[in-house]
Amino acid sequence: MKFESLQFIASHAGGWASEELKFGQAVTQLFAANGSGKTPLIQSIMFCLGLDVQFRDDIIRNCSKVRLKMLLNGRPLAFERLIGQKFDLAIKSEGKTVDQFYNEEDLSRYMLKALGLRADRLITNGDTPTIPYFSALLPLFYLDQDAGYSDYYVPARQGFIKSQYSEMVRLAVGLPPQSSYDRKKKGIDIKREIEHLDRSIVDSHKLMERLRQDLPSPVREQSDIERQIADLKSRLDELKTTKDIKSETISSFDHLITSLRRQHRELSAQEVLLEAKIRGASQIKEEIESEIETLNLNEEARRAFISFSDICTSPSCGMFLVSADSYGKSLLYLRDQLKDLDIVNISNIQQAESTALQKVIIERQISELSQKRGLAEREAGIEMFIEAISKIASEIFELELEKSKLQKLENQRTNHFSLIKRRDTALTTQESLGTNRDQSPEVLKFRLDLSEKMADWLDILNSKNISRSIRVDNDLKPVLGTEKLAIIKGSSKARTVLAFHAALFEICISNSNSPFRTLIFDTPRQQEIHSEDLDAYIKALKKIAIQNNAQIIFSTTSYRYQIDPATDQEWLPRFDGFEQPMYLGRLSPPSY
């Protein structure tokens, strides 16, 4: 979702309108004095996305609607919303209405689907189901002039969704909901999916092992096989064009013998390594069995001590209870180690046997080729020449077959990892449906990322007296050291809020699939934050915006950002007013 332009439309010939104001590729700055109409322009962006905005009476009398043009999934659309008491929003494409909405719920369903966001039903404060309203998401990326800098999340109306802040953050960054109305049904479905994926992963692993066994050991890289095929094809071309049949025949046999000897050396090295592993496993097994024997002797000694009535007068005295428990755990652990060791050792033995067999086959091939090379030296007949061509062609065929098998293995490995990733996602979703949902890897990663990035943004804002030891709690709210945001006052609170929104914005835009690529500020507390600190903040935001195809929009009165005409736009008031220029006024001729 990327904004292109904004325009107010007059309601009558003497009404107020605006020029079509173009958004910058990276930064859009509204620079004007107080009272010039910056806030209505900023609010109108959110108004066109469904937010409930109360415009002043003079705007309601003189303006009929607001038009916001944007790119949505690469498609140019115009969102036009009537200014008045009733909800009336039209979405147009090339001047034609493609959708019309008369309530916020229907618009929310459309936006959630268009932006690829989940639409899980959430729970209201009255324990009834509700969809995630799109307007409830907007305060994460839009800071209102008055209340927007007082907390991390300030909805336009009182929150009606249970744990609304946490639910909206989760929705924005793609985490599972905290309280899903359909949790029970979804829990059953996700359990079945995990069971199916578990079986699929087992089958996939077996297939991958079979494919690996079909390949010679050690498994070669595809690039090595391709290079060998190219060498053999080059040798074949030379044979086809040669005039010295005897010399080229002998050279070709030498080339094949050299290649087979190299494979034999690789197999020998592999065999030595496997034998070392087998010997090592036997030694480790002996040590583990020795540990088990020692444990058994200790247990027998413990039982002997218990039998002495003067040491343990009661059968349930519990004197050796800890020792008995430790014995059981240690014995179980050592036996599990033995089982794992046996599985690995059997695999190594099988691989060693396969390697030895391959060596025998290669030795036989080398012997046959050596004999034929001897015949080629003694005879100058065409038979050996044809034999050499046949052997090279056969070797090329075998290598092509090996390459095909290797490609199948790589494809299966990719599919296997895809199944594992799907299962991990399903497990994360399952955890989100249970009591330990806040400990899922995705949630923990987000909490860590948010705390780290927020600390970085506090440094950029030159925030003093604010702890950089940030912990994100189970409700996804940052705690600064031991302090919550409510304790912090003045410019420190404003800087903390700005750092939070920048950190969340950076996390969202770093995901190429996230639709949230715009951050909007209405006059960010210029009276409380030094201009140089605000300038560093805007410059840092612009840097990540350019890197991630995102937009920064803000209004300002005293601080003025030096825009770059190539990537930025500055909106200045163009209409005459009683005291200062205004953003809204009478166009000639009026626009409808």
C-alpha cells in the first residue's frame, strides 16, 4: 500500500478545496504555521482508510469529500469518502466505482483481504465475536497531534476488542492472535495438520535417504559433476575429429583411468573416516557400559545401606530418596545414549560396506580399462578407438544419471525443509492457541527485535534518563528497565513513543510481504524535542524508507526538514487566509 496523492473536493461553487497534493516517494513534509490546516490534511488520510474523524464545522460546510489515491497490490485506486454524518466510502479505478461501503465493518473486511491480513474473529470486551477493524490498526502507524504521543497505542475511540493493543500489534507483524474466538475449532484443525505434516516429514526423510543411497559415496557437488561431464564431452569431440587414432585412444583411456583413480582415492579417504567413526563409537559404547555398571554397583551399595536397621530405622525414612531418583535418571539417559549411538553406528557400518563395494567395482573398471589401454598400445585398429568412444559416452551417461539423481535429492531436500517450516509455523500457531502461546519462537523473536530496535531509536533521538535495558512484556508493551511508560513524563515520553513507532515500523517494512509501509506524524512534539534530534530521527527514518520502499509523512511548524526533490515532497499552503496562507480554499474554477 503506497500513497500517491490527496485532494479535498469542494461542496459548492464557493466551497473549499485543495490542489492535488502529491506524496513523496520517501518523505512528505507539511510545513506551515499553526492554524493553516495541516491537521485536517493529515487526518483526512486516515479518514479515507476508515478512521472515524471529526472535522470542524467550517470544513463540513465547505468540503464534500476527500480523495486519496494509492497503489494497492500494484493497482492504482482512489478512495473517496464523503464528509458528513454517514459513512460513505467509494473505491474507484480509472474513474469507475468498483466498491462502495456504507459501514466500517465491510470496509475492514475488504482491506484485510486486499492486504493479505488474517481475519480471525477476536473477542470484544463483552465476550462477543468481532473481526479486526482496520481502523483499529491505524494508530500503530499514525500519531494524532493531541493524544498520539501520550501512549504507545491510542485508538480513535475507546478500545472495544479484548487486549486490543496486543491484538493489533500481532496482526500488524503477522503473529497469531492472542485471544481467538474460534480458538477451539482452530485448535482441532491445527492438531490434524501437525499430525499430517509429521507423517509427511517422516515419509519425506525416508525418500531422501533412499535417494541418497542411490548416489555414490561420497556425494559430490553438482558443479563437480557438470565440470567432469564437460571435460568428457570435450574429450569425445577431440576423438571425433582426431587423425591420430592410436594416440587419442590411449589418451582417452588414460583420462578415464585417472578419473576412476581419483574416485578410488576419495572412497578410500571416506572409508578411513568411517572406520575411525566405527572404532570411536565402539570405544564410547564401552565407556557408557562401564558407566552403567558403576551406577548399578552404586545402587546395590545403596540398597545394602538401607538394609541396616541402625542406619535407616524406618522403611520410608527417605534418606536415599535423592540418590535413587538420580540413579534412575542417569540410567535412562545412558541407555538413550546407547540407542542413539547404535543407530548412528549401524548407519556408518552400512555406509562403509557400500563404500568398500564401490571401491571393488572401480578397481575392476580400472583393471579392464588398463587391459584395453595395453591393447590400444599394441594395436592400431579401429576397434579400440570405438571402445574408447563407447567408454567415454557410457561415463557421460552415468554422470548425467548421477546428476539427475542429485537434482532429485536436492528437490526432495527443499521439499523436506518446506514441510519442516510449515510444521514449525503450525506448531507456533498451536502454541498461540494454548496457555504457553507467548513463548512461541516467533513471538520471542519479535519481542527481542522490538526491544533492540527501540533502544537504537532512543539513541538516535538522543533520549536521556531512559533505560536502554528494554523488556517487552507478554502484552507486547515495552518496559524500560523497571519503568512503564505511564511513569515517564514530558519530552522523554514523546521520545519513547517516537522510538517505539519507528522500531515497529522498521520491523514491518523489513518484511517484504508486509503491507504497512507508511508512518504518519501530526506535529511530533516540536516544543519538547530539539530540532537537531528530530532531524536525526527523520533522516534515519528516510534512510530505511528508501531501502524498503516505504513512506514517511509528517507535519511541522518550527522544525523544517531539508527535502530532496528526487525522493521527497513538501506541501506548502497556497490559498490566502485572514492571518496566514491556508491549505484549503476556493479553486477557480471549483472542482467537484
